[in-house]
Amino acid sequence: MQIIKSNKTQFEYDIQALLKSFYPEWEPHMLAPDSEIRDRRILEGEPVMELYFGETEVTLKMLGGIPDSSQDNGLYTWYPKEMPGTPEYKNAFKRFFYVSLCKETGTTLPWGNLTGIRPTKIAMTMMEQGKSEEETADFLKEMHLVSEEKTALAIEIAGREQKILSTLHYENGYSLYVGIPFCPTTCLYCSFTSYPIGAWKKRVGDYLAALEKEIDATALLFQGKILDTVYIGGGTPTSLSAAELERLLKKLRDAFDFSTVQEFTVEAGRADSITEEKLKVLFENGVTRISVNPQTMKQETLDLIGRRHTVEQVKEAFHLARRAGFTNINMDIILGLPGETAADVRHTIEEIQALGPDALTVHSLAVKRASKLGRWIEENGATAYNNTEEIMEIAAKGAADMDMTPYYLYRQKNMSGNFENVGYSMRDKYGIYNILINEEKQTIAALGAGSITKGVFPDDRIERCENVKDVAQYIERIDEMIGRKRRLL
Ligand code: SF4
């Protein structure tokens, strides 16, 4: 654990997030004289910097624990003109802290001092308020020190999102998410709610029964509203049998009015869960968009990350989906997977291009400590997972060669190389739900274990309520989950 000694613990979240962006392996913690110490590791932690908030100046002193430092115990000072306690003060502080780290390390970050997960939301909000693209770009570059390239990407995506969302019902509309928390096996990097279907087979019926109860209650809450998009994710919804899928889809169609739905997506993520029969059920029940996710087309990596399916199976699943009639198929890939080089990513892109999907979602690996991958990295001491500008460029060019343009973007904590996840799509094949969840423009009612309902209210308030992640708990406490939703909505 790395300790930042300070006379105040303000801006702790931003400080930690920025430090982790520069030093992904760090676990920074701020320690002030009045801090309550609950973790023994804090006392044993390595002091790496001292931050002093004075009345007229703020100083940051490096204590020598900075790896690859180009400075010798650097001292940085800021004389704030802004009033403490104001958003302007906080923004200026973040600039100072970020610039000091840049000087210390001799590097900059592509997204500057932005620590949030939705950089396009800033651009979109400004443009909706009538700011020009130039004004928005200047703000991102000057206020947040975002690179020229990422600024252009954020502006391009925000403009496209505005157009795509123009047909949605912001006032009276809503979207629906349904979570199926089962997968064939658990991937090494998984940070979602996912249980191996084999072990849970006997309880799937109970899960669907609880979900049906939640579906009925939610449909009542949204009577008279317009359903714009539906997304079934997880987990891997196609882990369910064809009969179970049919039961779920029929229930949804009976409970909600689908006549206004513009997009109905089902994640058929894992190739080892896809069959002709299941695809037929999806297609016949009005699903318009599916995802068949290879993550990589390199077999050794698939084996390493626990996907338990082959490259051939991905190709077969894709062809089956086309034959079943799907004209909007997305594929997900992950950049920065353990051991993967630029040549491996180039190969993956070429294989995907040969299949010809309608959309490509490019993720930059995010390592969560609690995931199996986090533990794997700890045990193996692997430094061989890394995403680079070159690799990002290979994916972006690969998408452009397929006539796709970027249409949504978000970031996660602990992302390899500090980049972003980008959704690319051909014209009119955009995943509208993906934009909605990212830009928080509309209420999304989320059903199932581990799902989070997001209420977007007319006064711009955004409030959330969570369902428990544990499947057994979800089944047992379904009435409580419904109660939470009623109170929020
Ligand atoms: S398919 Fe997705 S949800 Fe399932 S285990 Fe893998 S990463 Fe997790």
C-alpha cells in the first residue's frame, strides 16, 4: 500500500484514481492526522508523497518512492486563485496534481486528468447546452488536459450519439435490462455476476420464476410509458436452454408492450452456449441484435482466460447466427490480454473481418483485484498484459476498414494502458441501449440478480437501486427487490 501523507483527506477519490492511472499496480491511500485507521496495512504502507493544503499554497512533495522518477524528490507548488470548496478549486487542484505527476514521470495520459468513466457525457452535455464543437474541444483540452486525439474522438462520438438518440422518447420512454447470471464457465477476467450453469442447472427454474415476478411488477410500474429498447445480458443469456429462453422471451412479450421497441438485444456472448435451436427462438421472438464475442481469435489466449471454447466454435456460431436471419451481429474483443502482442491483435482483427460482423466492441482489459485474473497476475507476477497505442490503433483501423465508425465510449477503473472501451458499428447498426446506459438519458429498469436500475428523473436527478448479486438470495428475497424498485420509481 502506498501512503499519501496529507493535512486533509479531501479529493481522495480523484487522487487515488489519478495515481492508479499512472501506477496501475499501486494501492494508494491518503492518511491525515485525524484519519481513522482500520487497516493494518496502512500503518505498514510506504509513504510516497506529502500533500499539504495551505491557505495560500498547496505543496506536493515526492518522498522518493516513485518508480522511474525523472525528478529527485520533486517539490511542486500551486498558488490557488479559486475559492476552496468550489468546483473550480477542485478542478484546478486536479490539474495541478496531474501536471505534477506528468513532470515526475515524464509521461502524460491520453484522457488527461479525467478520472470518470464517461468522458463523452461531458462533450454531449456541453453540445446540448449549445456550445460549439470548438468550444467543447477547448474545454476538454484546457480544463482536463485531454489529448488532441481523444478530444476529437469524444466530440465525434458525442455528435453521433446525439443523432442516434434523437428518435428516442426522453420524457415518457424507458428501457429494460434483464440479467441472466449464468455462464458455461467463469472467464479469468470476469467481474460480472456469473455462476457456472452446470452447478446451477436445478435452480434455473426458480430463478426464472423469481424473474417473472419481477417482470410482472415492473410492467405495472411502467404502464402508459413507451418502451424504447430491451437488452438481455448477464452472464450469458444463451446459457439457458432453448425452452428456458422461450419461456423468458414469451413472458417479456406478454408483460410489456413491444410495439414501440426500436432495438431488442440478447448477448449470445459465449460461442460454447450457442445452438441453432436457441438462435431460432431468439429470432422468432423478435430479437433484432445479438453479440457473439470471441474476445480474441488466438486459441492459447482463449485457453488461458478460461473461455473453454475454440476459435472454430466462434466462427461456427457466427455463421449459424447469420443463417438464423440476424442482420445485426456485434462481436466483442479485449485488448491487452495476457501474453498478446500487436501481431496477435492484428490476426484477431483479420479473422473478424473475414466473418464480417455489423459492429465491433473493443475493450481494453480492466483488471479487478477480486477477479481470477487479478489473483492470477498476483501469483504469476505477469507484466505481460498490456495495451498500447499501437494495439488500439490496429483495432480502430480494423473497424474503419469494415466501414464502421465509433459510436459510444466508456472507461473503467484499472484499464490496461489507461485507454477506453469503444463501440464501432456500421451505419444504422448502432447499439442504442449501449449509448443510453452510458449517457444516462433515460430510465433503465433492470431485472435479475446483480442488476442495477437507474432512474433518470425530469429534474436531472439520477438514482439507482440494486438487486442482490447472489442468485439464491435473489430468489429468496424477490419481494424485497420489487419493493426497492417501487420505492425508486
Ligand atoms: S462470459 Fe462474460 S459474464 Fe460470463 S464468465 Fe465470461 S466474462 Fe463473465
